[in-house]
Amino acid sequence: MNFFDGSTAPEPPGRARSQSEQGFLVATGPGEIITTVVGPAGRAVDGPADPARPDPGRDDWERITHDGWRDLGLIRARLARGADPVALLESWSGETPLHLAARHGSPEVVVEFLRRVEDVDIPAADGRTPLWDAVCHGAREAVELLLAAGADAWSPRMGRRSPGRLALTTALAPLFEGLPNAVVLTAEERAAQEDADRRAAVFHDVHTEGASFAFVAGLDEETAIRRLGAGPVLTTAPDPDAEPGPCGAGPDGFDPYEDELGGFVGVTGVPGGCVLVQPPGYRVSTEAVLDALSPGTTAYGLYFNPKGGTFGRFSCDGHCEPHEEIGLIRGDASDLHWLYRFWQWDRAGLWDAGELAYASHRGGVRLTDQHAVAGPPRRWAEIPEGSPLLA
């Protein structure tokens, strides 16, 4: 993530993201043997000796990986064979080659497409322009080239947002602030974004894969445990590597960060409420658990599915709203989805921090440190076997 002051967090381990980001096809099996391809101006282009290298002899944009969009020779060879520079690519979620070059390509590839495309703001199927994609991926050189080519920074494209409006909350802001017709952020918008960024920074580099979390306003640990009908309660969570017992490393124990937890949940009180967690498990994000916790208050649970996607539920006064997938942007995304930067791909070190900050915001809890989600929890409690909360 680019913070509002332009600084960035360290690069995190990679994590699978959306279909549009992963939509490329990777060639498998024996490579095609290509000896010579005639490129621009009659120059010969060597074919791929490496079967993993995309084939320059094709006349379309298939089987190009992210790195392939940085290969000027490959792009020129495909164009020379007749590949359409303005095609809407179904395998890339209805985007054009210029969109892909804007977010993944080298400056030279971006220029190659710009000189062949009449409309620099050619829209993808969902309305995104190449400038929008370049901003979302923090591709500064592509942004500069697109702006120099006349790209429209200020017309709304998705969710009433423009690429310039997004850029003003990132380190790219200086490229946009002096443009004609610039739309400045209001003091209220700036303050809201800064506050959201502070909330997200608390969760920097928290491990989330396969875990579920619930943020509940106004409940202390005892009340949360009682509402779950849980027991026995360990008033201090043991170190699973050192202590025996129902949550320790003894013969009857388990490692709560490795084993299936069943009905065990971690509970930690925080200012203004409490946080529940299952390090490997989905239980605390379920409708039944959230509705049991939320009478008279609010709760938000989310599950980081290791098979892909992050799913959340909001419950108020014992009633859940339909679940939502979070961390991705669609045209009908709520204002909070934009505020917590679900649109931004260069969130270094904060891939899942925005989702956790969003969930805590909706649950009505503000954390000042990450202990309640990074663990160990203050207490382990067990929802009894046969409870409807485990159905």
C-alpha cells in the first residue's frame, strides 16, 4: 500500500488474488518449434527455444504471462502477425492489450500500443480505462505516458470514482495535482482516508490464510463466551509449544495454529469490545455465531479462505446481512470498500490489512495494536459439541 504520505510498507509474501489478475494462460506441455518469424520492417525474430516463453508466432494475445507484457520483441511480433491492438480479451476479463501493458508492461510496450490506438481511454468491459489500471497498480511510468498521450484523469469510471481521484490518495498524487480540471480532495475526504490508513497499518503483515476473525462491539470476554454457550474457559491461553492441557502440547492438547479447532475459539478483549479468532477455521465468521454475539450490538466476521477469496458477514442485533466477498472492487462497491483500498494492487505488506481494518470498522471496534488478531488470544473457549452454532 502507498500510505497517504507517499511511504510504502515492505513487500509481503505473495497471495493469490482475483480472476482478473490471474486470467493469463500459461503454456504447458511441449513447446512449439518456431524457427523464424518476420517482425516489423522485415526483421527476423527468433522463436522460443524455451517452451515456457510465449510464442511470438501467434496472431492473438493468448498465452502471454505478466512478464510477457514487458517483452517488446514478443509484442511487436504478435502485432506483425495481425494481433488486434484494441481487442477486448475474454481471457483477461474483457480488457484490451493496452490495459495489460499499462499495469504489467514496460514503458516501451506501452508506447508501442499508444502509437497504434486511437482512443487512449478505450474502456474495458466494466468501464475501466488503461489509466485506471495503471493507477491501481502503481505503475508510475505508464501513468506518465498515458497522461502525456491525453488520457482523461477526471471522468468517473467505476463507483463514481475517476483514476485521478484514486491517484490523489497515493504516491502518484504529484502527477495529477497540477493537471487541468483537477478535482481536489475535500478536507473530510482526506481525513477519512488518513484514518482508514491508520486503521489498516495496525494489521501490517498479520498472517491470515485459512483463519476467521470476528470483531464485536460492546462485549467483554465473559459476555461473548456466555453468548456462545462455550466452556471450559482458559483464563490465560497457554503456550502450545510448552504447556500441557486442552490447548497445550500435552497428550490431550493441540496446536491451535495447526490443528482443526472444531468448537474452540480464541477470545480477546479490546477497548470497546472483543475479537474472536480461529487460526485455522471458519467458525467465527458463520451466521450462527455472529447472530449469537450481536443482540443489542454489532459484529462482523470474515474468513480468509485458503482456496481463494475473503468472505465477510455483518450482523446487527442478532440478524445477519448476506455475506459479501471483500478485498476486490466491483462497480457497486460500498464507500468503505474504496476507503480501505480494495481497489489498490500495490498494497505492499498490507494485502489483508485493509480487509481486517474494514471488518473491525464495520464491527464497531478500533484496534491500536494487532495482538488480538496475531495471537495468542487471552482465552480459549470451546463451543460444546452438539451446539447449533456448530451445525
